[in-house]
Amino acid sequence: MKFCLLALSVFVAGVPLRAADTVQDRLKDSTSILNEIMATPDKGIPQDLLEKAHCMVIVPGVKQAAFVVGGKFGKGFGMCRGEAGGWGPPGAVRVEGGSFGFQIGASSTDVVMLVMNERGMRRLLEDKFTIGAEATVAAGPVGRSTSAMTDAQLSADILSWSRSRGAFAGIALTGATLRNDLDVNEELYGKKIPNKEVLLSDRRPPAEAEPLLATLNRYSREAGADRSATPPEKTKKPK
């Protein structure tokens, strides 16, 4: 087992990853990922899903490696809509997970998740939860239309996508744990605060996050210029 863990650490360290090393770099990468995805509507997230989403999570450069023992790890940000419909300040998150089996290899993947209902949003506000176990997840559809979505996608709390080596596709990211990253929140807001005190608050976003939120708000406005001021089921904040 020690040999397997050592081999896994060597693989993770040796992968040529684009994952950012600083909070500022991860925010910039998240903005770039969103721009690149939404700039290709035929191959990206359908606009109407972005408009309906309660929250969004972007994790640039999730590290995945395997040598008998597999694992994944990444850092990113979650954002939720405020009562007026605009996107609020980002909360830092960590994605962690693992698997066992006969496998070998390593990769770096950008992950995007849309939280589609209040149940999923409540999970995101918790200290941590397991995707697929405590919140249902389905591979998100790609393209302009959502008319071909399955019942599983329509009922899922979370829809998820991944991008690896330029290819963008839906992925059912089951088994991974999504948790608050208090250390990064301290860098952003000056103290270790949980995401439940960030995501639905009127807290002023840090300057480094403004480009990401401006981009997200711009695409949301483009997606539904005639939407009501308050999104459905969002008039009350979870307690």
C-alpha cells in the first residue's frame, strides 16, 4: 500500500498541469474557462441551463492520477444567485475523491457544475458533501438545446461537465467530496469563514473576483434578458 501511495504521489507531481498555484490565478483561470465554454454555444453549456441555475462551481485543473490507487484533487470557487438575480461573491471549494482498481495514468481536467435546485444549493452551503450520494448528479448536456435531456438530468440536483485536452463533455462526477476551503476564504475575505456566510450574503466580492462575476452576470443577462427580477424558488435563503 505504501508503494501504491508513493507511486500515486509521483504521478500527481509529474503531471504537466495548468492548474493555478495562487488564488488570483485560479480566479483568472475560472474566468477564462467560462469565457471559452460560453463562446462556443454548439459545444458548451446550454444558455437556458445557466439561466435556471441556482449556483455554479468552477474547478480549474482538477488533478487526477492513478497507479492501482486512484485519486483526484482540485481547488475552485462556488457562486450563487442573490435575491435580485445577480451572482454573489465566490466561496472557495475543494474537490477530493479516490478510487481503487487496476488503473494507471494521470491527467488534468477543468470541471464545471451547475446547481439546479434549492436542495442542491443547501448541500453546497454545508461544510462538505459527497456528490452523487448526498446530492444527485448527472452528466450535463452539451449544445444549444436542452430538449433532449433525460429524466435523470431533469431531476438531478447538480449537472456537471469536464474539459480535458480541449474536449468539453458532460460527466457524472460521482463519489467526489466537495468541501469548504477555509484557508482560501481567509485569503479572499481576511478570515476563515464558511461558504454559508459567503455565497448568499451581500458581502463585497474581492477585487480579484470581479472579472469572474462580471463575466457570469454578462452571460446570464444574454441568456435571459426578459427574466423576472427574482428567480423561481429563490426568494427565501436557506437557514
